[in-house]
Amino acid sequence: MARKTIDQMTWTSIYQAYLNKVQRKERSQDELDNILSWLTGYSPQELQEVSDIRTVADFYRESPAWNPAASAVTGIICGVKIQELTDPLMKQIRITDKLVDELAKGRPLEKIRRS
């Protein structure tokens, strides 16, 4: 059986993994939604309404307004330097991963949002 790539997975499954991660570290769903809304332009309500049918690729492709400040997110995630990624979708996914990691590690929301 072929393994699904991350862009073919449902957004709901990825969101749930992010939520589990931040809640294990005593951060809230509201904080996660705040970061995801800042990054993608989806409202917190829209984040909750995304269906299981929508793939991760669709989620990013249809995002209302990718935040230009996301280009300030650098570093290594999963052994890969974000700034060296050339695939735009994978770069968006890894930036999201990085911000969720920062939230789980206790970084203040203002710093995560690069404000």
C-alpha cells in the first residue's frame, strides 16, 4: 500500500496532530487557532469548519491571505532549513510546523507572530 504524502493527507488530521501537540504542552486551542489564523488568513471559525475531504494542499492553496511576515520564519524543522526549501507548498507546511513547535515550547504569541 502506498504511503500518503503530507500534501495528500486531510487538513483535519494534521490540525488534530498540531492540537494534540500544543495541548500536551499546556497551550490552548485558541492559541493554536490564533497562530494559524495569523499565518493563513483563515478565521478561527473557518479553521474549525474545514472538512475532512480537504487535503493539506487544498488548505494552503485556498488560504485567504498568506501572511507576508511568514518569510521571517527561519530555522530547521525535521532536519531541513526552511529558508532552503524551494517547493512553495512544502515551505508553507514547514513554516506552520515551526510555528506550532514554537507555541508548544512556550514562546509568547507576539514573538511567534514576529511582531
